[in-house]
Amino acid sequence: MSTTRSPKVSERVAPKGADPKPGKNKRGASDDDGPDFRTLMHAWLESHRASLLDSLRRLGKQPIGSLFTCLVMAVALSMPMGLSLLLKNVERLGGSWQRAAQISLYLKLDAGTREGEALRDEIKGMPGVSEAEYISREQALEEFQQQSGLGEALRELPDNPLPGVVVVTPSEVDKPALEALRQRLAELPRVEVAQLDLVWVERLAAILKLGDRFVFGMAVLLISALLLVIGNTIRLHIENRRTEIEVIKLVGGTDSYVRRPFLYMGALYGLGAGVLAWGILAFSMSWLNDAVVGLSGLYGSDFALAGVPGSDGVSLLIGAVLLGYIGAWIAVARHLSELAPR
């Protein structure tokens, strides 16, 4: 029995003191160590390349369905970003928030032009001040005559009743900071009254905050809808390939190997949606700009809508790809446990 089960002793055990064959030992050591890093990296890259090509091929087989899925995602992506761009343009139209929160310093009547200009230069160097402009008494009277329509009556006055004004533009719009700046300016010499319309500042801040919250809320809702859309789309792809996936897992395919093509598919859906959303936004802003330019021209203004900045477009593309990837990951994670071979 030992003769049938065991090979020759000389084949199993080397003689004591005999040198082993170098070729066999070297081959055995390399087999024990496994494949090197370069081989593993090549196999990993080849697996990803095959998954990407497979995802592209499957999307190409359903061009109409893939296009409409990307279009639905693009509309959902473009709405919150479009509203954000419109808010930025409206803010630019009304001037910056800092200019809306200007502080008017009315000087004493005996303050001359030289004193007003010196005070303006002093205020420019103060912290919290972005800009300061001096309006002399003569300029103030001339502007008041033009705007009030009382030019003839004002010319009959013996003296100019209007004081010089220093208009201060703060560097930030914050109610406590503005009030503190107004107090400092009111204590300066030759300043009679320091006036700040805090109610208007609060209204502007409230409008801006409302717009930001509205855009944020819409973005959250639409991102949730996007995840549902991409998740449902990936779920349909999983159901169509259920038998194939069960066979892959039956022969030892890992979860990551099964998940990889669907993640690429989700990222490709996101990329297509991002490109379409960028195009929709660019076309919409250009279409609206024609009407805006015509309206602003009637008011003697050269205001025009700004297009989609390149940085915002790139951020849109990256965000769309990430959303597609995350949606696909969630969809596969939910169904991966159901894909065990039966």
C-alpha cells in the first residue's frame, strides 16, 4: 500500500547535505510570493478599463433611453444653479450690498472744501471702510436742483443751505459692525450728523438670505430626486443582468467586481447630465440676456447678464459625476445582498 501511495524516497526527500536545484527553488519562491505589484496594477487597470468599456457599450445600445435619463438629470441640476446665477446678476444690478449700506456724514456748514477732502482722506484709512467720497456744498446744491425741480426757487436763496457730505462705503455688511462704524464716524471733528439706514440694510440682508435658503432648499430636493432617478435606472440595469451577476458570484466574483460596471454607468450618466445642464444654462442665460439688454437700454443702462463662469461649469460637471456615482453605489448596495446565487 505504501508503494502505491508514496513516490520514491529520492524524489520526496533530498539527500542530507545535497545542494537543492537552484532553478526549482527560485521558481518555488516566486510562486510563494505571488504576482508582483506591476502585475497586480496592470490587472486592476485592465479590469477598470473593461468595466468602463462595457458600461459605454451598454449605454450605446440604448441611446434614446440614456439621453432622456441624462436630460431629466440635467434639468434637475440646472434649476438650482440657474436660480443662483440669477441672484448673483440681480445683486450686481442693484450694486453691491456695501454700496447699499453707505453711511452719509453731513458736515457742519462752516466746513470748507479743504477740510472735507482732508476728512475724506482720513476716513479712507480707517478699518472697515472700503471707499469714501466727498461731495462739496456746491455739488450738493446742483444735484438737489436737478433732482427736485426747484432750481429757480433755490437760486433765490441768499445762501446755500446744504452742507458738504462724505459718503462712506463699508467693507462689510453687518448690522453691529455698521453701527459701530457709524458711532466712530459721528465722533470725528466737523461731522454734524452720521446717518445710516439700518432698516434698508436689514431688508437687503433678509432678501439675500431668503434667496439663498430658497436655492438651498430647492437644491436639496432636486438632488434627492436625482439620486432616486439614478438609483431606479441602475436598479433596472441590475435586474436585466441578474442572471449574469449570479453566475459571476457563483464562480467567485467579488462584490467590488460586480459593483464596478454599475458605478461607471452612474458616473457616465452624471457626466452626460452635467454637460447637458451646462448647455441648458448657457442657452438660457443667453436667451434671457437679449430681453434684459433691451430693457436696460430703455433706462439708459448697459447692464447685461453674465454667462456661466467656467469655474461654476466645472463644479457642475464634478458634482453631477459624484451624484451619479453615489446614486449608483446606493442602488447596488441595496440589491447586492439579493444577488447571491440561488
